[in-house]
Amino acid sequence: MKQLFIFSSALVMLLAFASCEKVIDIRLNDTAKKYVVEGNISNEAGQCTVNITQTKDFSENNDFPGVGGAVITVSDNGGAPVALAETARGVYTNAAINGTPGHTYTLEVTVGGQRFSSVSMMPAVVNLDSVYIEDRVLFGDSTKIVNVTYKDPAAKGNAYRFIQYRNSVREKTVFVTNDDFTNGNNVTNQLLIFGDDDADKKIKSGDFIKVTMQCIDEPVYKYWFSIDGATGESNNATPANPVSNVTGGALGYFSAHTTQTKTIVVP
């Protein structure tokens, strides 16, 4: 009888809630817009570029046009600031700036009455030894995976980012790692891609693969690692803004890195 009473009481409560059912209007408050700074300088000539965009409210579309009219400078090891010119809406470049490993670069941005800055140190070059394809079985399916090899230096504190292109199309997956568990070792990293069941996007024989390796400093590693954590398949945390190395209230990053690229045709 006790069990029957509990069931009956629960049924009465359920019917009561059902009779009071109504549409709940959830209001998503708009937030103050923030500038987004994406700055890169490498040891290759003509690779000093800064993109400026701005966040949007939840209800707006996902088109993020560039922000013009910014004043942007980059200085090398505390030297005289060099200005970047706006070559397209929200895109600022200076082809004459050629980064040097071991040097520290300071970015200054003034836009919309706000001022932002960032500092990034370009690490020494770590050689990208090889890029090759490996056939593996993952979750019951045969898959071709891109592998990269390099020799991590004896000194601790190295970090790397890899960018993969398939037939000139850039892979959106973030590939980033450091030497916490590989310091001083010969390293092989697999550029694994999860969550894409589209057969047309899988690597096939005859595909042209390009891999770019960036040696990055610790703050830039933390930025890309937080991006990976927010978008990866294993993400269990509440979404949050990436860890930016830009001060003054802007989102984004400034990366002074070395760059190497290797290409292969998938056998």
C-alpha cells in the first residue's frame, strides 16, 4: 500500500505540472562587443600580419567583417616601433618585417579609442624532419593519418603548433603540443582528426598534403591549447573565452613563431 500511495502521489503531481505547462521565453542578453586581435610574425619574410575583427551578439550572424582604421606597430627587442599598413579591411601588414629566432616582439594596437598590447618571443628553430602517411584502423575503419617527426631539444619548455592542408584546404582541427612528456626525445606526432564522418573529407591516395610546423612560445601554446579544449571532442568543461596573451581587454593572440613546411602526395 505504501508503494501504491507513493506512485499515486507522483502521478497527481505530474498531472498538476502538465496542466500548468506554458512556453518559457529565454532571453539571451547582449553583451558588450570586444575587439579580436589575431597577430602573426614569423622568420619568413612578408609574414607579419595582424587581423582586427569584433565580436557579435548571440542573435547576430556569424559573419565577422574586418575593423578598419586601427593604428598598429610592432617593435623588435624593444627597438623603434614599425607601423603596419591596412592592406584590406581589417588586415594590417608590413612585408619588410622579418622575424628573428630568439628575439622578443611587442605589438601595439589602437582602435576605437582603445589600446591593446602583446609580447611574444620567437623560439629557436626545431627542425621538422619528416611528414608521412600511416594506415591505421580506428573504431573499425581503415584511416590514413598524417604523421610528423622532429627532435625535441634537450632544454625544456618547447611548444609546437601544426597546420594541415589537404588539397590546399586547411584542416580546422587544432594541432598543438609541448615537451612536457617528450623533452629531449625523437618525437612522432599523429595529426588525428575526430568527429568528421564525411567520406569526401577523409585522406585518400593521390591527395596533396601540406603540413606547416610552428615553434611557439608558452603563452601562445596556452591560447591554442585552450582553443583545442573548447572545441575538441573530449571537451567536458563549460565553454569560455580562450586564454589570450593580448592585454587591454581584447580577445585573440599575438604569435612570434618560426615556420617550416613539408608537402607529400598520399601513396
